[in-house]
Amino acid sequence: MIDLHCHSNCSDGSDPPQVLTALADQAGLKAVALTDHDTLVGLDVFMDQQRRVSALLVPGIELSCEFLRQEIHVLGLFINHRDPLFQKRVDTLLLRRQRRNAQIFQKLSDLNMNLSPEKFFYGEEPELITRAHIAEMLTEAGYADTKAEAFKKYLGEEGLAYTPFEHLSAEEAFTWIREARGIPVIAHPARYGSFARGWFTWDRAMADLRDKGAMGIEVYYADHTDSETEYFLKLCCALGMAPAGGSDYHGRIKPGCKLGRGWGRLYVPDSVLEKLLEKLPGR
């Protein structure tokens, strides 16, 4: 059993990278990937734990990008996270997020909602503050009862403080990952409900993404139904892409979602790891 999609407190998870490696061993995982959002900052600590654990530690990232004018996420697995060009490229994403965060906080301030990241994080702000963090801040400050409500009222596309992100194109994300000797994987495809229109079909769209450089599909995912898993597995085989899978573990940020098991029914077979390794450049 493996888990190739999890987050640490270097993005929007709650556990430090070294805790994730210990949890992977406790869960009996053969492999685990750290795939924080748009940042590489936790990967050195994560990978340095390899000699202490039996699970294979996979360096990764989750990039937010745009496809058909919609946001999709792309996992980069087995990346060379120390590649200078890749690091420089990812650093530009941090600047984009910082610009957006400043605009969000200004819009909230205009609504007489003054939030202090310094107080919320007790003076130890993470390098990357996401909308999930801001939703927590809004909830803690009493402006929303739940994070879901915070997104609906303030941070989502219809929210009062919504600010769009300057996304990469999907093709840019694939290029960045492949040039860092990684494998680009379309993350949690069934989550993109806004694609549920008559003119859109995943088999045609995924073929287009493959032709642009995608190499895998996250077939096994905590929120996928059995029928969705079956559909994307067949699609993966038909297009010659590699299946991938993971829990999207975030620690206490996603209560009940466990590393390796998701909500309890997830099982990513070890064979997925081998199929991905076959896609690695130079193998």
C-alpha cells in the first residue's frame, strides 16, 4: 500500500514533514510522497528522513494551474527538488500567492474584518499561507462557523473577498515538472465538478492533457467513488498513462482522513509505484 499525495505544515497541512514519514512507517506504507502546494520548502527535511524509515520517500509538489478556464491541480512526483531552475520557477508561485493574499486581506479589511496572520500563527507564519489558512482564521475570529462557510461567504469564487490566482497553464506545469525529471499527474480528476457540462468529456480532455505532457492520472483518491476509480483506471490504460493515487492527507485540517487510507476505504496498490517508476526519465 502506498500514498503519493499528502501535505505538511509547509503548505496547508498540520504535521511537520518528519512526522509524516513516521506516520507512513506506522501505517506500513511502502512509499509516501510529500506534495505540498506550490512549494518545495519541506522536501529537504522530508527526504533527510529516508535513512530512518522503511517507506520509500518520494519528493513531490502539487501545482495549481488552469485548463479550459478552470483550475486543476497537477502533482509532480519524483521531482528533483534541488534543481535550480525548478526552484526559481516555484519561487515565482510564492510571490503570486503573496500578492493574492495581500489583496484578500485588504478586501476583508474593507469589510471591517481585520485578521492578523502573526497572531494566528503565534509569530511563526509558514512560508506559504493558503486560502485554507485564511478560512481557519475567519472561523477562529468568529466571521464564519465553518471553513466551508468561510469559503462560501468570503474566499470562493462568489465570495466577497475573492481574488483570482495567477495560474500556470497546464502545459507550463507539465514542462516544469518534466524538466525537473519528474512525472506530471492530473490530481483528483473527479473533483472538478464544474466540468460537468454536455460538451465536456474526460476521455477527450485527458487525451489533450496527455498530448500536452501529462504522464499520469490520480486514479485512486480518497474522495473517488468505486465507479470513478474504475472509469479513470480504464481511461489511464486506454491513453497509455500511469495510474497514481493518494489520500490527500492534511492532518487535523481534514479530520478523519488518514494517511494511506483516506476515509477508510482507500487502497493504492504497490503495483502503481512500479508503473510510475517505468515512466521516470532515463529508466
